Amino acid sequence: MVRKFDYLVIGSGIAGMSFALKVAKYGKVALICKTELEEANTNLAQGGVASVTNLEVDDFEKHIHDTMVAGDWLSDPQAVEKVVKNAPAGINFLVEHGVDFDKNPDGKYDLHREGGHSEFRILHHADNTGAEIQTSLVEEVRKNPDIEVFEHHFAVEIITQHHLGKIVTRRTPDITCYGAYILDEKSGKVDTFLAKVTVMATGGVGAVYTTTTNPLIATGDGIAMTYRAKGTVEGMEFIQFHPTALYHPGDRPSFLITEAMRGYGAVLRNLDGTEFMQKYDPRLSLAPRDIVARAIDSEMKLHGTDHVFLDVTHKDPEETRRHFPNIYEKCLSLGIDITKDMIPVAPAAHYLCGGIKVDANGESSIKRLYAIGECSSTGLHGGNRLASNSLIEAVVYADAAARHSADAIKGYEWRNDVPEWNDEGTAHPEEMVLITQSAKEVNQIMGYYVGIVRSDLRLNRAWNRLDILYEETEKLFKVSKPSRELCELRNVINVAYLIMRQAMERKESRGLHFTIDYPKNEKKE
């Protein structure tokens, strides 16, 4: 079946839905979601949204400086300025669409402070800000008549000249996207979605690792599809490991203990109760995430333990329960009363700072293909993301992409000579274990060899192991009818390869990429 839309949006988190809502007045929008609309990384974001709002003590220059410092001076200054200065407008957009940020009795926003921030500037809704945003935007999307939502649909490949019989390489100057081949999971058929403009909003890559805070749908689909279509992908070595995921073996994904808890006054301790952050950074528990994650990793290896503790027992119990109701309830369900007991925590793969390279309008190196949200590399994050900058980046770049594409789309037409998906001579894989076991192997390879601390030896070993899985999976894909599980495995392998290759190419320890073979480049302010 062939379907035609003005806009094809692949992904239904804050980025995809914000974009869809902004462009719906310019044309028909298809919103592709591989599960339900409610399930996205956005939904799990606890901390909040960074924006300069308290002008009595805060200003744009402070937020810009904090972002550059956190990014280890690898951030693009223009992208940083764009996001920081447009953040207040992004907040207004969210509020207009029903998002309820917490306020103090005086009516002003109740601002949190998180690691790496010099001021209190994090707007939040208790400790489940992402869920509040996701719920509010879902409601708006569902009632918009110009947005058609396709749940349980999975993007297999984007359509370019390659599918019209032309040879496309990374040096081809005018690669253009005409839509995507989309698998309808219920029917098992792959439909052709033609679009004047296509937007990748597919989120992160956390499911490449065993231990992650991301939902298990975060398999890097948009990045893998764009890379296979010969688009530019960068910064994949910069994987942010959240320092404090709740340690509870068997949970996948891991439950996140927000950074705001350390901003609130929680202290990191070893299993014997001793503090340790003073050994690593003068900012103690409020140091940026890469420093805290490496410190915890180092202490765990030093003492041979599986976790450390986060201690908030010295704070007022009632205030703790009020600030962190979800964390309190989750821990209590496991027999941990955070007002009396320390919380066992360990680092987990959390956020990707690189991705599909885009310009100031959110457009990728492939024409008519935009990328927004975590799957994109805008230049904002550089070597490490400043806490709570991600949600506001998604809104700001959704707006930039909407404005640019709404104008550009006037000159675009649908490509009507695109062939339909051909799965002649293929069959469903007989043994599902081939896919599930390969996915586990990728997770283990990445966890053991491409984690918080890396080395040339580990990366080379990972490369060799992954090469075998790549060959096996590509052979299986060629003889199989597409399934979500097989496509996700293929994407996870592509993404793991990109993380590994770009980690090997960076011959220094910088930002989130830390290797024992190259000394840390301590660039001073």
C-alpha cells in the first residue's frame, strides 16, 4: 500500500510530537510510533527542563557558560546560544499545550538545581516531568484532525535515490529522502509512506547496553537508517552514563534516581558509609555526570562492589517525600525507605550526545530529511550533556525544523516512481533465538568493552566480536520477512559499530569518552 503525507514524523517523544503539532496547520502529518504513543524516552525523564527564568540571579550568559563547560568545550557556540536564548519560548509552548510546572506559593516557578548548573533553573513537575510533558502532548496530538497516528508501526528504511536504482555513496552530493518503508506490525506488511518532508525523532540508543535507564525501544533506529542511507552521523563516542540508576538486578530498564536529588542535598557514599566525591572533584556530588559516573565506577572497582549508596536520610522526611514522590514509592516497593535508608545506585547508559548531524534548521546532510531530539547532533551537547538541556533542545529544534520545512515544502512534490517493498522469496525466521541471543551478545560486548572507561584493546576486541554478529544478521535480514525484532537487532548492531568506530577515532580522553590509552586533556576555562 502507498500512502502520501506532507510530513512524515518517525518517533513520538517530545521532539516528534512538538514538530507534528507545529506543522499540522501546513499539511497532513503522519506520526509513526513503534509501540503506543505514550511510550517514549520523554516519558521517563524525571529531572526537568532547563531554562533561564529567574532573572534576578540568572542570565543567558551563565547558562551558555555552564553548557560549554559541561560539553568540555566541544559544543557548537551557535547551537548553545540558539537553545539557551529560545528556551523561554519553548517553555511557553509547553505551558500553552497543558504542561503544568510546579510553582511556589508566591506563584513563581519552583526551580531545581542540578549538576553542572551554576544557578537554580530547572523547571519540573515533581519528579516525573517527562511523564507530565508526554501526557500533555499526547492529548493535544490525539485531538488534532491533521495528525494521523500510526501505532505499532516500525520504520524499516528511509527511501532515497538508492531505491530508484541509482548508486548512492557518502560522496553523493544530492541524496534526497522521499519518505520511508513502514512495517505494519499487525498485518506484517511493509507499506510505502511517501512524504514531502521526513523527520527523524526516534530518540536514543540506550538499549545497545544491558544496563540502561532508557525504555527498551531506544534502539537507535533513526540513526541506523540515516547511516545506511549514507547520511552523516557524528559524536557517537559520547554516551552519557547516568551516575545514579537504582541498583536492582534484573530490572531492565533501570529506574532512574534523578540528578535533582543530588541538587537537593543527597550525598554519595561507599558501602561502609564513607563519602568519596572529595577525591574526584571540588563540586562533590554536584560535579557533571561524566565525572560522577567515573568516580562511582572507580570506587566500585576499587572495593569490588556492584553499587554505591546515595544518602538523603539527613534531609527532612516530609520534604523528601514531597519533592520525590515517585522515587519514594518505587524504593519503598523494594523495601527501601529513602527517608531512613540509603539508596543503592550504579551508573547506567542514559543519553547520547551525538547522532545525525544537523544544521541550525534541524536538517540532515540528506535533503528533505530532518532530525530532532536525542537522535540528532545539533552541536549543543558537545562532549557531555548538561543536565536537563535535552528536553528544551528537542522543543527549540522542533520549532526551527517546523519553521524551515513549512517554507521549504512549498517547492517539494511526492516522488511517484518509488517501487513498493519487495519481500519475494523471503520467510519468517524459524528460530527467534537467533535474534534474541544476538541482541544479548551486542549488549554484553558494549557493556564489557565500550562502557564508561575504554581502551584500544577493549575497543578492538569489541570490533572483532561485533563483526561476526553483523555478518550473521545481514544474511538473516536478506532472507527474512521484516519483523520489528530483526530490524531492531540490525539497528543496534549499526549503532554499536558507530559508537565503537568513533571511539577508536578519538585519540584523547574528552567529555564522556574516557580511555586509559590517552591522557585527559584538561582544557581550562
